[in-house]
Amino acid sequence: MDLLYLDYNCFQRGFDDPHQIKIQLEALACGEIFARTERKEVKLVWSFMHEDENILCPIMERKMEVFRLSSLCKARVGTEKEIHYLAKEFQQKAKLSSKDAIHMACACYAKARFFLTCDDELIKRAKRLNLEMKVINPIEYIREVKNNADKNYG
């Protein structure tokens, strides 16, 4: 079973501008990931950084939906010194923002197999880190899972 760490933007993607095709596809992919989580096909990680970002969300409807989705996340990550050190390293090596670096560090600490984000710049910068986990867009994750399933059954 894949252990997935979703960037906070994945939890909110369904609220973003539906007039952009990329956003529509990402919202569908994120929705599929949440459905797979409910069916216990994948496991999601929720971290203290998700919690902080959600507390700061000014839109109550979004905040409540993300709070509901957080209940699907069975792996939890709290504050740890190792996460702090990793985040600092990621900021220096890949020029990540502090929030992005903390999310990436939490994912590494949790030993997530995938870090999913709708942020193309973060995906590009994360390549500089040479991580064991894959940092990809939710659409790409769905494609990869489908291709692997097709190989196994075809």
C-alpha cells in the first residue's frame, strides 16, 4: 500500500478555479486519491504543517472540508528535531520556501513513497534533492498507478 504525503494544495484543489483545465484534472485526481484512501488502497500522512496551514485558512468552508479530509489521514507527523534539520537542508539545497521545506521534511520523516503537489515549481526544485520518494503531480500519480495496474493485469 502506497504511503502518500499530499501538499496542502491537494486538500484544497477542489475549491480552485474550475475554468482552468489543469485545475479540473488535478481536482479529479485529488478526489480519486481521497476515494482510494477511503477504500484503504492508499494511506495518507497528516502533519503539524498541514494543521498550521489549515488553522490559518481564512475561508471557513475550505477549512472545514480540509478538516474532514484530515480524518482520512491515518499516519500523523508531529514536530521533531530531525524534521527541522531536514527542512533547513532542503531550503539550502533546493531554495524551497520554509513551508515547502517543512512539508517535504515531514514526508521524508514519515517515509512516504510519494509527495504529491499541484505546485510545478516545487516539483522542479525537489529534483535537486535526489530523494528516494517521488515528488509528482496528483495527475501523474494516478497515471502511474493505472500503468502499474495495467502491467500487472495485462
